Amino acid sequence: MKAQTFNRLLTVKEVAQILGVSPVTIRAWDKNGKIKTIRTPGNQRRIPEEELRRILGNTGPAKS
């Protein structure tokens, strides 16, 4: 039997703070397909932790 892995879902604000960008930037990246998000039943964006790791692995933290 395979072990289940649970992928934590992060808010736009959390991801923006981690990457050093604004929440508006995260929403634009979602719209442009640069980051994958999941929509909640209330239509809020959530970013899987795995997707954040992918972004960090590709680009590293954003610089101010």
C-alpha cells in the first residue's frame, strides 16, 4: 500500500510573503499560467506547497 502524501495549501498572501512579491503578482502569475492554483468553493486561490517548492527550485526567492 502506498503512503499518502498530503500537500498543504497556502494562501496567496503566504506565498507572496515567502517569495518577496505582492499578492497582486501572485494573482497575475496565476492568470498567466506561471503558477498553478486551486480554487476553494468560495473561489479563493490556494497554492499547493508542492507548487511553491517548484517555484523556489526554478527561480529561488524573489529579490527586492
